[in-house]
Amino acid sequence: MNESSRRVIGYIGVGSNTGNPVQNCLEAVDRLSACETIEVLRKSSLYRTEPVGFKDQPWFINAVVEVRTTLGAHAFLGVLQIIEERMGRVRAEKGGPRVIDLDLLLYGERVIRDETLCIPHPEMHKRRFVLLPLNEIASYCIHPVYGISIRGLLERLGDESAVIPLDAAANAR
């Protein structure tokens, strides 16, 4: 079976903190669903999340999406970047505000490290805003480098930043 006909399960981190972040995240998932080579299988809840790193910016809306794709990893990343660009993403300040951010977190059980792509995402195991929604839809998934489930990574996590389910965030105001 050649790589283009193989079907791979992947996980994408979705985030936004400018314009209408909820709508931006939902639109990005819709755009993923519209791709012939990508099937959206499951979506986590939306979460209101505290910025990590560069703190002087609006809070984010984040989620994780499980997909099945026939695309190779690099082509898949290319599609994510095209969606970001078409939605108005400008890569200015690392960690700064953005209209949409689509991060390829996991691509099957593959480990890829090259000039253009790092899978699994090199920071995912350190970020509550990634692990909490990923745990919601794939707690059993094993991190291919650490050999630990997503639930196990979340239980060991040192990141205490706020990650609030959107419904709870609305009720907390």
C-alpha cells in the first residue's frame, strides 16, 4: 500500500484569540471537514485558556480535533498552513495573538523531526491547553516518544495555567 492510500489518524490543536475566537475555531474545523482528503472524526469541547509564554494578550479559545487523512505528514501540514493563511493568519510574533492556529500534534504513531516538521508537536506534553482537550477525546492515545498515554501526561503535568470549558467560563463571569 503506498503512502497516499494509507489512512492515518491525526490530532490537530485549534486555537484563536483575535476577532471572534469561537467562530474562528469553528470555521477552521469546517474548513478541515471540507477537504476531500481529511475526515473529521471527533472534536473536543471548546476551552477558554490563559496565554502561555507571552502573557500580555487576550485569552485563547482552544480545542483538539481528531481526523483521518490519506495525506502524508508534510502535505497534511501544508493543508493546515493554507487554511491558516486563508483565514488571515499572519506570523508575526512567536506566541503572540493570532486569528487561527492549527498545530499538527500527532500523526499516527510517527515521529518526524526535520527542517519543516516536528511530530509529535515538541511542546504538547507541557501544555494544559493541549492535553486537556486531547484527553477529552483520546485519553488512551500513547505519545510516541514518551510511551505514556495522554491521560498519564496530563496527570504528570506541571503547567497550572487556566483551561476552562467554554460553558463553565461563560457561567463564571
